[in-house]
Amino acid sequence: MQEKTTYKTSGVDIEAGNAFVDRLKLKVPTIGGFGGMYKVPRGYEEPILVSGADGVGTKICICSRLRDYTTIGIDLVAMCVNDVITCGAKPLYFLDYISLNTINPVVDDIMTGIIKGCELADVELIGGETAEHPMTFDIDLAGFCTGIVEQSDVVDGGDIHAGDLIIGIESSGVHSNGYSMINHLAREGRLRITDDFLKPTHIYTSVVKELLNEVPILGMANITGGGIPENLPRCLPKRLTPIIDWNSWEIPDIFKKIMKSGDVCKEEMWKTFNMGIGYCIVIPDYAEKDAHDTINAFGYKSWTIGKVVL
């Protein structure tokens, strides 16, 4: 006699999903509705909403390899909020999407990281989706963030001129880009994966907020996939070009390890990884000292890594 078909025998455990949501509500009591609500802050004359969506890519495979999912949620928040703040916006709220083949304790670890990331970014977690997809892939994550900025305060690069300086703020390591190469080298046995590869992405909201108060910031770039060569030009007017002194900061050891293990050429490294610079700002030359002092006060290292030319 054939077993009666249920959703659970098909691979989706609704009870396990509901139990997860109940556990999550103990930490984030406001979630659980059909839609997440957020009260728009007062005090803006012409508010502009800025939104961004991103994921963590194949860094999730490193979590699986090391059996540690406790910080990947921080990466997810960071990837979204670090994009939103490049416009000068203050991040307001965050939503997540988690897809996995079965509800298991890993999802609690992921949510712990997401909640921590929201605390670090000073954003409210207002909702999300946890999808159980049996007989498909393992785990995938996506996030969505919305921020707000006064229209007159939008940072769009329009005021950047030749001679302005480019300041680089240190990354925590690889952040969340380039992991397809890292996983490829690990599968071939050429690269040993250690906990250093799980260091969560820096969340730059606090330091950028202070910089916006203290320094005339003309442009900003979140250094993600494509590295400095791909991301920095995105914040500049088309008529201008960034000139980078690639020797102005020390490349972290983790990138040297990847380069040596995989026999990766320098050009490929620069266009794949952040190489130690996680975020860039463009400022007038007279603001150089104030910019470094502000960044360093938050515990980050910084370097003047280049300038803008015609």
C-alpha cells in the first residue's frame, strides 16, 4: 500500500518552519505579518529612498566546509547596507531571504548573524522569507535594504574634480566576493581553507555617517566584486579617471596566500578581490587629514591610495 502523500513527505516540514519562526519572534517580536512596516522618519523636506539587494555568493560554501554559519548573516547585511550608504543615505530597514533544502539548526545560526548585522548597521529587521526547497540546492541567501537621504545631501559624484583625493578604508579580509575562485582552489587541493576566510564583511555605516558630518565627501564606492578597478569608477563622472598607487597600502596575507596557492596573476587578483580596501571615499585635498583622523577614530586603518585626473 502506497504511503499517503503529504507536504512533509514531499520534503517540506511546515511544523519545523513554524517552530523556527516562533523562535525568531523571541528575538525579533515585530516580524510575522504579511508585510513589514516602517514609519518614515520626520525632518526631511525632500526625502529620497535608496534601496539595495545583494547576497553572499559562494562564501556560503565555506560555511558548509567549516560547518560554521554564525557570521554569514553579518556578511549579508553588510553587502546591502554598504551599497546603500554610498549615496549618503542612512539605512533604515532590512529584509532577508533564506533558501535551504530542509529546515535545520543552521537557519538559526544564520539568523543570529543577520540580527547581529542589523544591530551593527543600526537598521531594523522588519521581515523576510525562509523557503524550504527539497531536492534542489543546499543554501542560498539574499538581503534587501532601504535607506533615506535628503535630496540636497545625495552623494552622486557630480562635484568631483581633477585633483581630488581617494581614501581607502581597510577591509576585514576577503569580505564576500571572489569565493568562486577560493572554492575552486580548495576543491583542487591547492588552497587550505581556514577560519580567516569566514571573517565577516566590515559594516561601514557608523564611520561613513561620521565622515558625512565631518568631511566634504564627494563620492563613495563599496569595493565588492570586480575590486577597485571595477567599482571605484562607478562613483566618478565619466570625464574623470582614478589613478591608484597600488603600493600605498600593505596587501593582507590572505590575498598573498590565494595568489601563491593558485598561481594567480596580479591583474586577476586586483579585478577579483578587494585586496585589503573595502570602501573608498573621494574628498578635496584639504580634507585629507580630517578624513583619516575620523576613520582612524573608529578603529579602521586608512590610506590615501590615489587621486582623480582628467
